[in-house]
Amino acid sequence: MENLLIPYQATSFIPCKNVLVLAPHPDDEVFGCGGAIMRHVEQGIPVRVVVVSDGGYGVLAEEHANYTLQRQRECEAAAKILGYGSLVFWSYRDREVCYSEKLVQEILTAINETEVDLIYAPSVWEMHPDHRAVGMAAVEAVRRMGKAIQLALYEVGMPLRPNCLLDISDLAERKMMAMQCFVSQNEKQRYDLDIAALNRYRTYTLPAEVTAAEAYFLVAAEELANDPLKLYQSEHMRQKELGLALDSRDRPLVSVIIRSMDRPTLLKALDSIALQTYSNIEIVVVNAKGVDHHKMDEWCGRFPLSLTSNAERLGRSRAANVGLEAAKGKYLIFLDDDDWLHPQHITRLVDRLQEHPEAVLAYAGVECLRGEPAQRTHVFDAAFSRARLLMENYIPIHAALFVHRAWEQGCRFDESFDLHEDWDFWLQLLQLGEFVHCPGVSASYRIDNMGSGIWRDQQRIQASVQRILEKWWHCLNAQVVLVNLQSLREDLHRSRVELDSFHQQAATQEEALNHALSESKRYADALREQLNIKELELKIAHEHLHSKELELKSAHEHLHSKELELKAAHTELALLQRFTLRHIMRRLLGRH
């Protein structure tokens, strides 16, 4: 939806034969559409630039002439860089440019003189008064031409709402050089950097390879008669007409009708509505229980809730009609108090009906759940078949969103039915228009047979189906029967194919399992053999270790013996040393 607000693709060139550029001040032609000018020059297309004002606002009187001349020289320098040659100065006083017949006529004269078919002018949403005045005068002049002329509004000081983005990635550097010519303005503020940032910002929705772009609102002269600029229309109204909602009330009201027996599961059903991503919902709870139903809050999350007051117990069909009568929505949906909706359910269905305004009902897929924790047992998500619906109900009641006008056209729940009343109601709706399928599961249906247990009574179910078929027998013709027989044959064939496929898969799996078992046995035998080898190796290793332990023990004993021998030798040596010393001393003493 974003592409309704801004383009997601850029163009490389705006086609034309002759170009006129209207610039309120000296520099706007470069800041606003310098890239476009260079594109046209590349194509050999003549470009004429008219600078409307002198750009001398706020300058002292004695400096005015030199200052405005400087600004003209800056324009001429930039023109050489951009490559165009025709530059005209109208020399209106800066901030005195007015939207007037005089200005409109001058623009018309310039258009006729140059025979242009594309005119660039500042956006009418600019904040500078001179910009707005030139833009408005250009719009009026082009509107009066009413022929094959296009107007491209550009942005300078205020981003516009573009319908055209021009890729100037390869021209951005040269545009920067041209913008830097305006020294007098860039000294006050770096407008060149501001515009470069704006051109970079304009790539926000474009592919990554686009690094700079200029934004335009491009409109043909003949379209201006229909006021496409919506100058007096609020942004709220503009986006509403595009189908974009700013307020929840901009989206159609959806009424969710709950026939409540005040069961504990009602809370979960209400919680599922509170979590809906759709923004405009009302909840109508029909008290089908009677006087003992508990009071309820007026709000369910952000959505208003109302509870009907009934003094007596209501049958299913009667409760449904009470809910339809109380509902105010453009679209209606039923939700039983033991089922629930996924958050996107209503949004998906509303979008589907808006895509198909001729349809009276849209339905989505519903999963059937049983047990705690809930296990999916079945899914209702079949494509629509009128013939099939005449023979069986395959659309659960909360799968479907339908139009309120069905009630206004007389569709009512048949209160003689307390089973299959929704099927009968769908068949009534079928007489008013088409049903559309919204593939994909977005709601849940509990089949635990809580409550009355009527769905366990097979005799009663068969009798109810017979009554439905009898009531709608007039719609059953040979073609419908043939279609359903064909559908039955297709279902049987599909089941047979699925069964054959299952058998084939089972046989393949059995063969794979047998092969895996055989491989496992071989692997186990190999492991067992390796285990025996390892056990033998371990035994030999133990024996070797024991041998080494004996050798080590013997070595220890030998070492101990050597230590004793060494000790004895040390003792003997010490005795010998003492004896020798004593002998030497005696001889020395004997000599003296």
C-alpha cells in the first residue's frame, strides 16, 4: 500500500521535446531540478530557464544592485556546469512575487514563445511565498493551455508528495558543483548540503544502487481541470480516497455476533476478538442462556461490546436473528462462544471482500482442534463450489464474513432449524451473489462436543440434513448432481492415489528399515569382532605389564643391593682414610 503514497521505482528520464524551467530565485533551478536539466541536455533537448525574482530581499539599498548582479553571475556559472544556454531574468522584487493575472500571462507568453511541452515549476506546497506564487501561477497557466503539456512541480524548501522520482545518481557530483556556485547563499546556510541530503533521502524507497534522486509531481495539462493537486483537500481525505486509513472509522465497521450460553470458553473467544488487527469492530453478544447470564463489560479491549437482554433461553437460529438485528456493521461475522479467531482473520476477510465488491461473502480456512493440548484433526479450507455447497456445508460459521445488505434483502436464519442453520443461511446468501475463498487457516473450531452433545446424535443429524436438502431441492438439478458425483469420484480417486502412495511409501520405508537392520547387524558383528581383538590385546598388555612390574621389582632389589654395597664401600673408605691419616701422623712425629 505504501506505493500509493510514494513511488518505489525511479525513472532515468522524463520524456519531452522542449523544456521551460521557472525558478522563483537565482539558484532554485539548480536546487530543485538541476539533475533533470542535465538529463535533458544529455538528450539534446532545448532547456530555457526563467529566474522570476532578483533574489535581493533583505539587502541594503546601496548594496542591492551589486548583490543582485552577483546572484545573476552565480546563475550563469551554474548554467555552464549544467550545460544549458538559455537563461532569462524577469527581475521581480524578491518576496513581492504574487499570484496574479500578470504573472500567469507572462508564463503563458513564455510557453507560447518556446513551444515547450514540459514545464518545471516550484511546488505549490513550498513554504516560501515566492515559490508558492510561481507554482500556483504555473498551474493556472498550464491548466489554461489544456493541451499536450506536462507540468513537473519540484521541491526546494518543503518536501512534496511525489508521483515521479528521477534517478540522478551519476549526476549528483556535477549537481553539487553547480550548487556550490551560489556562494552568496551557501555563506548564509549550506543549502548545497541540504539539497544533497534531500536528494539522498529521496532514494528511501528505491533500489540500493540509486544513491540520489529528485522528486516531482508530474501532471498533464488536461488533468488539471479535475484538480489532481487537491489544494483544498485535507491529508486525511486524500489518504482515505487512496484506501489508506488514518482513523479506525475510515474502515468499514465489522460486527462480530456471539450467541452465548455463558460458557467458560466465552472469555477465550472474546480475547481472540480483542487481538484482531482490524481496527473497526463492534461485538454483539446475544444472551441465549436467559436470565442467569452474567453481566459483561462495555469494552472488549479497544472494541465496544453490547449484551442483549433476553428473559428466556433462545434457540440457535433465534439467537442468530437477534444478533443480526442488533448489528450495525457493513460486514457481519458469527463466532460461537467456544471457538476463536486468529489475529489476522477479520482483516483478511475484509480485504478479500473489498477486492471483490460483487461478492456477498468471503470465507477463510478453519482448523478443527480436539483435546488438551489441542491437536489438529481436520482443516476446512476448500475452494468455493456452488454445487458442493448445495450438497454439504463445508464453511464453518466463523469462517465467513458477509455483507449486511443480505439482512436488508431479507436473509434470516430459519428458526425451525437448530442444526445446520448456518448451512441454510449460506444457501440463502448464495441466491444474492458470489462467495470468494480466502485460502489459508485463520480461525479455530473446537470439536470436543462440549455443551448439549447434539453433534453426537447421528439420527438427529441425518434428519436435519434431509430437511435442508428437501428445502433446497428446487436448486438441485442434474448438473449439480453430476458435479457432486464427479467431485465424489475425484475424492475417491484422490483417496485411492493417496492410499497407493502411502502403501508405496510404507513398502519403501520397510525396505529401507530392513536394509538398515541388516547394515546394523553387520556393523554389530564387526564391532563384536573388534571388541574380541581389543580384549585379547588388553590381556597381552596386562601380561606384558605384569612382566615389566616383575622386572622393575628385580631392578629395585638390585639397586637396593648396590646401595648397600656402596654404603659398605663408603664405610671401608672412611676407615682406610682414618688409618692412613693416623699412620702418616705417626711417621711425621717419629721423624721429629
